[in-house]
Amino acid sequence: PDPLCRALRTKLAAAEGVDTAQILCGNGAADLIYRLALALRPRRALLPAPTFAEYAAALETVDCDVQRFLLREEKDFAVTDGFVDAIDDSTDAVFLVMVQKLLRRCADCGAVLVVDECFLDFLAARDALTAKTVLRDAPNLIILKAFTKLYAMAGVRLGYALCSDTALLDKMRAA
């Protein structure tokens, strides 16, 4: 098999409306999360809580200081301005569902924003909710997607990342 997944990346690029250079395939979304941690080696990352445990596990493998921002049940676990304000110049990465204000704040602070869209395609409004609309103009944005959930491919580890920063994708590939 082609370790660079050229044929798959070509088909994904057409389906996602992005350039093939903006796609990295991996052994599921979790593999891409670990590759990202290895490529970035962030010193400090901000995670909402509760969230997918794999984010913290991957970040901790590179001795990242994981800061958790508690989302409140009484606010329906919604991200508030308090989360946005928790991002500062010491933040290297933020893992969350896409929010325009967050993307701008991360860019201002030099942080990478990771948007996990692995379940997004289950929603009827997926085209309105995807972060792909800003991908071209946001080199600090990484979108994670996976086949496993949408196509009920239990046991098959196949995911991919979208990012306009091809140098970062190269670092992830090398990791």
C-alpha cells in the first residue's frame, strides 16, 4: 500500500474541496492527535472539560502542561467568553469545536486551534458548521476527520487531518 495515501488524498481533496497538500491520512483520528502533539510539542494547551480523553493523553506524552477549563452543566456545557479569555501568550494549542472568536484569539496568541469534526457529518447542517470555510486563511487551524464513525467501520483505523500549513502536516507525517 501507498504510505502517503495519494489516491485516497486525491479523492478526499475532491470531496472536501481542498488541495491534496492540505490532507494527511493517519491511523484514525487518535493517531493524528498524537502526531500533532509530537509535531507541535506544545508547552501549554487549553482543553474544555469534559472532552475526549485522548487529547490530554497525547499532550502529556510530550510533557505538555494541560490546562482544563470546566464547562458548566447549567450553561449546557457551552463555550463562553471565559474560555476564549483563558487563551493567552503562553497557550500553544487549543482543542475545541470551531468558534470564529477562538480562531482569531489563537492566531493573536500564536496558538494552534484543533477542531475535531469526526462526528460533524452526522448533522444535517454540517456544511454550515464546518471549519473548512476558513481553512485556507487560517494556517493555525487543524481539522480532524475520521471514516470510522460515519461509515460504521468498527476496527478500521482511518482518519485524516486538514490544514493549510503544509509544513505542519509534514512534521506530523514525520512524527
